[in-house]
Amino acid sequence: MGGGPSAGRGRAVRYRPIPAAVVIAFTVSTSPPAHAQWAVYDGANHVENVLIAARTLQQIDNQITSLANQAQMLVNQGRNLASLPLSALSTLQSTISQTTALLAQAQNIAYSVQSVERQYQQAYASVSSSMSDSALFSQAQTRWQNSVGGFEDALKLQARVVENIPSDSSAMTQLVSASQTSTGALQAAQAGNQLMALQSRQLSDIQAELAANGRATALQQACDAATEAESDAQYQHFSQHDAYVSGTVSMFGGSGN
């Protein structure tokens, strides 16, 4: 029969390939078991790491504190460099200008050395008996006008000084308040400087008032001295007239002996 062993000898034998998964599973199942691995704890190394971390944190904290101090220092410097928003300079300059204008309006004899020398020589030092009565009268009138004008100028200046008191008080209050509430050294110094400027302006008012009063007094004293010289000159004029000569005077149509 064709189905016996002899019949199968002529056929080729076929082998199927073994899957890779099967090979890997077989290898794993036949490999020897692995040994367990244990972590080794090093206490000294751990303590050293902790100390290093602590020192690092301390350094960072010190740096933060230093930066905070530097920031505060910059803030303080900014405050010290802040300028004072209040300024009384324009008010002081305006007041000084008004006082100076009053001094410039001095009547007759101005606040000038050349003017004083010239006019004093003309009206006060040139009185002599050789002058006419009309010239003496003219000079006397000039001296009287100078004295009246001097006292008027002094009164005006005194009025100006008194009018400055309210504005000075207001400026002083503002500057003292600004100094007390200043945020830095520069503002306090500027407030102090403006207070000193206010005091200087007040001293200039006092100086101007003293000068005006002294001028009026000096003019009056010079007028008195010149009046004495004028009286002497008038007496010289009177004494130069002819002596009295008696004569006969007729009254009521009668004749006298």
C-alpha cells in the first residue's frame, strides 16, 4: 500500500521556529535566583550633610539681612536727599524790595555820601553874616523841609516794618512746621536756612529803621545848629544898621519942642 513507511521516506521533514517569547521565558525560568541588595546607612556622612545645609541656610539668611539693611540705607539716603517743597525766598525778596524802595524814596537828602556832602554844604554849613536876609530865609526853609521830610520817611519805614510782622509770622510758622516734619537731613537743613534768611531780613528791616530814625534826628540836629548860626548872622545884620537918632515928632497937628 502506498501509505506505509516506505511511502513516507520520500517526504521532507518541516521544523517550525520557536517563538522568542518562549525562549525568553525559558531562559528566565532556568536562570539562578538573584541575591537581595541592602542600602548601607552612613551616620557621619548624614550629620556632615546636615551641618553643611545649616551653614548654607545661615549664609543665605545673613545675605538677606544684609540686603535688607542696604535697602533701608538707600531709603534713608533718599529721604536725606529729598528737597524741601516749601520756599519762602520769593516772599523775603519781595519784602526786601519794598523796604529798599522806601529807602530810595528818601526826600531831599538821599542815602548817598555824595548827596549828603553836597546838600549839607549848601543848606547847613554855608550860613554866614555876608548872606542876605532872603538867602538866609531860603536856607532856613530848605532845612525845615529836610527835617519834615526826614521824619516822614522814618514814619513810612516804621509803618512798613510793622506791616511785615504778619507775613513774617506766617512764614516762620510754615518753616518751623516744615522743619519738624522733615523726612531727612536735607529738608531740615533747608528749613533752618530759610529761617535764618527770615531773621536776616528782619535784621535788615531793623537796620533800615534805625538808619531812617538816625537820619531824621541828624537832620533836626543839623537844622538846630544852622538856626543858631542864622540867628547870629541876623544879629550881625541888625547891628550894622545906623544907631537910633532922636527927632521931633508932630502929633495931632501940634508942634513939638
